[in-house]
Amino acid sequence: MMTKERYALELSVLQQKLQPNLYRFMDTNTSEPYLIMAARTNRGNIYTLRIDLEHFPEEIPVVTVLNDIRNCSGRKLDQVSGSMHTLGLHRGHTRICHYGPGSWTPNVSLYKVYVKCRLWLEMYEMHLQTHRNIDYYLGHQR
């Protein structure tokens, strides 16, 4: 669970990097805190990310896209897929891969998680345009 000091640090970074209307910490005094973030892609599309914070920063936070996410053929991205960098559904929404276990440390900030998710969204939109899997653009970290 995130300490008060870590929360203050994360909030400070987000305040420096993003407009205040793009994120909101939710349920911070419960056992299921989360962060809601708006992410605008280079094409101008807006997606809403939910970052679950129950075990942050010790564990990789679960990130879901609250928008309806479908592949270039119109099929919902609701399965675990290495080529699409998805991890199935969580709470009914597409869970995306942003950090692997080998690259996660408790020092990773929520802003860095956001940046990785923005990159996923940009590659998702490339997938919609080119019909190439997200893995074509991102690859997998070893």
C-alpha cells in the first residue's frame, strides 16, 4: 500500500507533468484505491485509464482502459495476447501490459506508468490504421 509520503511524491510529480483535470486519485482511504487518468493520443482521441493502487508500489499496478477497446477487425480485446500486449479483462475492461516483472521496481512512478500506457495507446491506434499487431511496434522486453 502506498504510504502518505509516497502519495505526496506521486502527486507532486503528476502536478508538475500533467494538467490537474487529467487525473484524479479515487478511494484513497479504502482497500482498493485507484487513479483515473485521461490520455489524449497524437490523433486527438481521449482514453480513460484506471490504475489500481492496492499493491503499488511494491507490485506492478493493474492498468485498464475504460473505453471499449477493439482490434482492427472489430473484435473486443478481452483475451491475454502477447502480440497485442493485453492481459485479458479486469473489472470488465481491457487490461494492458505496461511493465514486465523483470523491469518493475518500487521506484517506478505513476507518471512513468502513464507514459508507458500512452505509448501503448499510440501503438494501438497504429494497429487500427495498419492492421499490424502492437508487438510489431513495441516488441517485448527481455
